[in-house]
Amino acid sequence: MKTKKKNKTTRQKAAKQASAKKTKAGKPAGVAAGTDPKRVAVILGGLDAAYPDATCELNYSNAFQLLIATILSAQCTDVRVNQVTSQLFKKYAKPEDFAYASPAELEKEIRPTGFFRNKTKSIMGASKGLIEKFGGEVPRTMVEILTLPGVARKTGNVVLGTAYGITSGVVVDTHVIRLSHRLDLTRNDDPKKIEQDLMKVIPESKWIKFSHQLIWHGRRVCAARKPKCAECNLEPICYSRDKTV
């Protein structure tokens, strides 16, 4: 009898826990409750008002330079990357220059960006890929650009959206991940799933600008440790646990 009662109690407890995972809007766990179209429109309006001219803050002169700069930007600030590329692009002007460079020398030159050994392999591999597959030109489709070593969707979206103005998806970096969670636009942690969630609720015509605006907001206001909520024009509709006001 005691065993039966214990099993029944365990099932009841599990049922309560499952029920507790429902959101206020009655949506199942894993589905963001803050994706109501009217609320999303307010978020987009706030970002437009705060950052009408938001764009990529990496310095580049062409799609190839942006590709290299974006690879270097992994786990590194755009400011540091720009410091490095200001000299790097004077020496390495085209894919052939990187593809056949001295690995040891290139590692030394990009060392300040961190993870320099892996980045050297990615840069040289991507450059060789451009020469061998695309005649030295950065391709204009996500399917093609993802065939390059060291290039994932984030880099692809940055290059296609910023250099070519091609809407292929939403850039998902650390800032976009953090703010998408705080604004309750996603409940996922995997960048690919976060991108899919955002693509469902953000109008396609806004994907490129939205990415830049969210990154700017993350750098200037919605910081990781101490968000400046008192200065945020999205504060009235934000119910994040990280709020400081």
C-alpha cells in the first residue's frame, strides 16, 4: 500500500511540475510568451527610434574583408578587430594573400583577437575555398558561403546582409542571444534555434536592421552584468529578471 501511495504521489508531483511550466499566456514551456505581434511591433519601433542608423561596426572595404573581419570577431570585440585589420588589410589585400600566407606569421599578426590558431586555419581555409570554388569572389548565397571553412550562419548572415544587402536570416551573436532572452522572444539557447524563433516573429524586411539594432542596444544599454534599464526605451514592456529598475 505504501508503495502504491508513493507512486501516486510521485505522479501527482510530476503532473504539477509539468503544469507549472506553462507560461502566463498558456503556452507550453519552450515557447516565448513575449512574441505577440503588437508587442514585437513596439520593440521594433523602440529600436528604430533609438538606433535608426545602426549598422555593422566592423571596418571593411569589400565583402572579402568583411568575411575575414567577421571570422576574427569571434569571442573578440569589434574595436580590437578593427585595430588588427587596420594593418592586416594593408598586407593581405586578396584571398590569395591569406591562402598562401605563412601560418606562423599570420598567427602572430592576429594574436590580439584571441583563438589565433583556429582563426588562422579558418581564414586560410576560407580564402582557399574562395579561390578554388568561387573564383576568388565571396558568394551571394547562404548555401555556398557555408561551404567555406570556419564560416557558420552568423558569419554568413553578417556578410550577406551587410556587404550585399541580401536577407538570409538574423545574425545571432552573444548580444542577440542575451537580449532575445530578456525580451522573451525565445526560450531556446541554441543559436540556430534562436535564429529560427526570431525569423518567425520579426518581419523579413527587418531581419538585417534588427540584428544590428539589437547588437547596438546590447553594447550601449542592455549590458550583460549591469543593464542600464533607466535609460532603456524598451523598459516599460520588459519583464526580465535582470531588470535593475
